[in-house]
Amino acid sequence: MSQAAVKAKVSEAGYKGGFSIKDVSLQVGYGEALIITGRSGSGKSTLLKSLLGLIRLSRNGYFRGEVMVSGINPYREKPEKIFQIIGYIPQDPWYGVLGHTVETEYCLSFSVLGLQCNPSRLNIYGLGRLRNHITYGLSAGQIQRLLWASNIDKGGKVLFMDEPGVYIDEQGKKEFINLVKKHLENGGSAIIVDHDPLLWAPLSPKLLVLENGRTVYKGTFREDKVPSPPKGSFTSKTVRNRRNDVLLIADNIWYSYPGQKPVLKGVSITAGKGEIIGITGSNGAGKSTLLKILAGIYKPPKGTVMRKGKTILIPENPLLYFSGATIKEELELACRRDCNEEKIMAVAEEFGIKHILEKPLAETSSGERRRAALASAFLAGYDVLLFDEPSGGLDNYIVQNVIDSILAAAKKGKAIVIASHDKRLHGIYDKTCVIEGGMLKCK
């Protein structure tokens, strides 16, 4: 295979006894970007891991074909050599961080390569004030920014990114597109998996569309080749009888992380039966922190939270939510004695996970885990549902299913609070609250 930034012919790759992709080929030159898209479960992340040589590190993972990245074969080359030429941002950003603080994480890549680190460049990525912040306390969006910084600045020619903007606010997405554009102008290349390829149209990228592990389109970027959303907008399709019964009250909440300035300053919010509240704000504004306080995970030093009924939080990382070993076991645990096999199957069908019920949760994709967590929460019968980025990494079809289920839960009198950057959810909010400067404003 001749020299190119990335050139691959994948005869077959995937997981023995499970999902596989077949007959996928691609070529990306220096200065070019390729966007890989398709519906949830179409094989996008599997393809990316195959190109990186990571698929064989997964349980039962296998690869047959040829891959060359900047003239080397990632299946035969030493890891340190591969690390020099590529940058990789995984779909679950928390799995890409090793350092204790923002600065140590950023400088880690440079130390591995024997390069000098300049932490002041963290300002470019909106992380300058968090230089000494522990990485554990970062939001998912801040972690993604940190991965951008370390992967771009260490000088790898080829960037591989799996849903790199899922947890990023709108301004941050624009900034990142400009960063990738500069990377391409400097002779680098990028392969980006994204359920929203239109975001990258300004780069005039190549486009690869997958469906059930097969290529259905490969060529220049064409909007008409992008999988279309279902008819109608992402808005309420049901009439809900919102009641005055309040299920959740938070009053004058203050909170700060050790050694940091307050992230929440006198925040108050209420949620009643049948009400859907959306919480937005920039990365690091305190959205996830507020949800954890509402759920009782964090205890605020000042302020009170009162809950009526059972409350559950579905976090940004769904693996933190699960108790079962497989998806089916998780749904059965959620049901307890309140539902039968027929109801479990109906919910599994609704969330698009019926075909993977026996799959171990540790082997599921990010999108599959998120759908399983949402299905489990709806089955369990909680009174207050707190969702942190429930649509992250999901295609329009699955998001519509999620919206329909959220609306159905609200119609049954559940109180629902959603923290998200996703504009597709805005149409279902009864009230939208914005966190800015530690304060919450609702309208």
C-alpha cells in the first residue's frame, strides 16, 4: 500500500460471536479530514479501533485486512512509535486521562516523547484557570478539552477522534473546529466519528457512511447522504397535565471543590410532577455538580434539598450506574417484581437494545450503555429522574425514542431534570435554566 496519511482495507473486523464490519476501505491524505457517520450501532467506533490497532486488545476482538498510518502498520509497530504520529480522543473521554491534575495530564504526553511542555498553552483550550485542578473533579466537557490540548499540541500528524464534541458547549465546538482546521492547514489529517457530520461541513471533508457494518456511501461530503432524522421536530407530541405537586426542592445551594472557588452560588430550583426542566451552561459551569447535589451524591455545605419519592441520577458515564452483568440482567434488576418479561422486551425494543440483551455491559459501546441505562431508569419506577447528557453520542432516531420515553414518563407524573448541551432536547423543556457565574436563571 502506497504512502498516505491513512490507508486501509478492512476485510472483516469486530468481535467473535458478535458484531463485525466487512469490506470497508478508505484513504485520507495529509491536509484532509474524513468524517465517519451512521446510525448508532452501525460500526463507527469499531472501524476507528480497527484503524488504530486497538480492536485486538478488546475481548474477542479480531481484525483481518491492511492498515497503514503515516507509513507504519499499527498492528506491527511498537506503541511508542505509534504514539509519536497519532492523537486519539476516545468516545468516553474519562478513559483517556491518567494525570492527577490538568497540568500533569497535559504534560504527560510531552514527557513520554521527551519534549518540553508549555502549560501556558492550556489558555488556548479554556483550561488555564484549571491548571492545578484535579482531573477527577472535571466535567466531561472539560476532560474533552484537555484531551484536545494534549493530543493536538504533542504534534501527532494524524488525529483519530470518536464523538469529540458530545459534551462540549456550542462555543467550544466552534473553537474546536477552528483548531482542527489549523491542524489540517499545517499538513495534518483527521478521522472523525460523529453522529452529527454537518458540524464538520466547513472543513470540506470526505464522508464515509456506515450501516450495519457496511459502507453505504464513500466520497465527497454530501448532506443528502447523511442519515436523515425522522419526520417532525424533536418536540413534545403529547399533552401533559403538569401539576402543582412539587417532588424536588433545592434552596440556596452553595458548593465548591477543595481549594477552588464556589461553582454554585445560592442556586434554587423546584421540579413538580409532570415537569421537564432543562439545565444548560458552558463547560464547567456546574451542571453535573448540581445534578449530583439534587440526587444526594454530593452534600452542599450551605443550602437544603428536599425530595418526595425516589430519585435517581443517570450520569454522563453510564457504567457508574449499572449493577447487573448484562443488559438483560440490569433491566431485570430495575424491574424487581413490578414487571414481566413482556414489559422488559417492550422497553428494550423501544430503546433499540433488544438484540443485545445478553451482551455483557463491559463490552457494550457508549451509545448502547446509555440506552440501557435510560431503559433501566424508566423500568425502575423512580419519581424524580435526573439525566446528565442523556442523548450524548446517539443518532436522531434513538434520540426521538428517548424523547418519547421522557415525555411518557412526564405524562405519568414524573419530575424530570436534564443537563445537556444538545439542542435536540430543547423543544421538550417546560422550563430552561442556565448556570452562569455560579448562579441559576430559569425562564
